[in-house]
Amino acid sequence: MNSLLKIPSLLLGLIKPKSNKLEIECYGQGDSGLDMQKIQQIIEWLFASLMNAGYQGMSHLIWDLGEQDWKQVVLMGLLKDEPVFLYSLRR
């Protein structure tokens, strides 16, 4: 039942026009426990990798501690043909 409530937001996300500039949307970053310098290094590496591949558009970076379900973010990215990256912080 809970997943049925998320369908309208998924559909709205599919309607939005694609970005023509390189963007990285981060999720769970505040809870990651990493220092800002390490986070910045990872994001810079990902940004440079996407630029080197010639990608333009939105991408998603999930900082996963294993405590949250990221299915909606992953599904939205995949449906919009946007790359989704998972940085696992599980110990």
C-alpha cells in the first residue's frame, strides 16, 4: 500500500524535462559520517568521470549506510535513464 502512494511522485518525475548540464544529486550525505574533504574528493572524482565520458544531465549519488531504502531514488533514475551511483558506507 505504501508503494502505491509513491506512484504520483514517480510519474511527475518522469514528466520533468531532462537537464542539459551535468548535475549530481546526493542523498544521505549528511548522515554519512565522512568528513567534508573526503565527500568533496569523491564528488569531484565522479564529476570528472562523467565529464570524461561526455555525459550531460542529472546523475544520482547515494551515500548508503544500510539504514534507509533507496528504491524510489534508484527507480526514478533508471526510469529517466540517469546514472545512479551507490557509495556503500556499511561496516
